[in-house]
Amino acid sequence: MDPQTRSKLDSYLRLLHRHRVYDDFVRVWDQHIAAPALTRVNALIEEWVKPGAIVLDAGAGTGKRTLAILQHSQPEEVIALDASEAMLAVAKSKIHDPRVRFGQGDVRHLPFADNTFDVVVCTWVIEIMDDPRAVVQELIRVIKPGGTVIYAFCSLLEGTLGNILKYVMAKSSSKKESPLTHLLSKEEQPFHRCDSASLTRFAGGLTTVATVGKCCTVTDEFVACRVREPQAMLK
Ligand SMILES: C[S@@+](CC[C@H](N)C(=O)[O-])C[C@H]1O[C@@H](n2cnc3c(N)ncnc32)[C@H](O)[C@@H]1O
């Protein structure tokens, strides 16, 4: 694992082991700041995870979204994958459903064949990656044709509030106490428009929930869909 990723993971471990604040932070995040976005994520899980589906929770952390998947759908199997053993240990201590399997792995290089999952859920992960678009592309690789990637991320607010937030984050990340070292700017937000995609912003643009399908590419925001785009462009 490269040093930068290791250092980001280390910041989570510090929170988990030394300060024991991670779960408190997640509680405030889930119940207040990100509540509308998570309501949307849950609705998308209900919509897209059909009974018997095989689902990946990519960057599962302490298992919050894995539990939401179990609560809002009837999957056959959920793989909860995270790079951090410590996070997975917490998730394992909370989730005892036989449909859930836990695995250590990197969302940038998923240890799964193409077209493995019906749905991939990935919440609050891509914004801590150096190349968020590449991660979403990797998530698309492992969904089956007709499958869906549901992902949520924090975004960079514009204007004064955004500048204040950037300042606070720079301060806290310089102390290496916060995992929130980076919020995605407009240019970094992986998404493009097509019929199988959706994007909804919440909290004044602080959080975003998106879906993309197998036909989607995130390499160029304006090439909406590999399958349909050439025809549409010719007309
Ligand atoms: C903010 S937490 C989100 C956890 C969970 N998805 C949720 O909604 O509560 C980010 C998670 O990404 C994991 N992570 C960071 N880099 C990763 C990587 N390269 N591959 C897999 N997981 C990673 C961290 O260990 C952490 O558990």
C-alpha cells in the first residue's frame, strides 16, 4: 500500500483506537449532516437491490451501510470490503448475519472479476482517494450488465462557507486527527449524465448521492454513455 493511503488509514486507526471518537463522529454525521443523503441512499437500495441480489459494500468501514443494505433489501449475499482490518473488526463485532462476508481489499483494485455484483454501494469513500473517478470506474467494472453503483460523497462547497470549511479541514488534517482531509471540487466529482445515472445534491452541495450503470463511463463527463452516445451525437 502506498504511503499516502497508509497515512489516511492510519488517521482512521488513531481515531478508532486512541480517541474512540469514530463512532461518535459517524453518529453525528449520519443523524444530522448526512441524514437527507442517507435517506436517498436507503431509497436507492430499496429500488435497486432486488431479492436475491449479490451486493458489494465497498469501503464498508464499521458496517453502517452493510446494515442499511440488510434493513432495506433482501440480498442473497453482501460482501463488506474495507482496506482497514480495524474497521472490519468493528463491523464484524456488530453484524452476525450469515448473508454477510467480510473481506480486506482496496477499492482501487477490487479483488473481484468483472460483472460480479448486482449492486455496489460505496458511501463516503471516493473523496478520500487520489483519483475518485478511477475508483468509480473500478466499481462499475464489477457490476453486472443491468447492475447499479450507488455512491455518496462529500463535495467542496463554494463561497465563504466552503473557504471556512477548507480552512478548518486544513487545520485539522495538519494535526493528522481528521480523516476528512479532502472534499471533492466540481472538477473532481465523478459523474456523467445518461438514462441509467442519477445525481442528487444535499446540504447545500456538501453531500451528493449518485448512481451509475454498466454503460456509464466516468472518464469524460460529457461522453454520457458508451452505448448510446455515438447515435445521439450523429443526429
Ligand atoms: C468515512 S469511512 C466510510 C465507511 C462506510 N462506507 C460508511 O458509510 O460508514 C471510509 C472508509 O474507507 C476505507 N478506505 C480507505 N481507503 C480505502 C481503500 N483504498 N480501499 C478500501 N477501503 C478504504 C477506510 O478504512 C474507511 O473505513
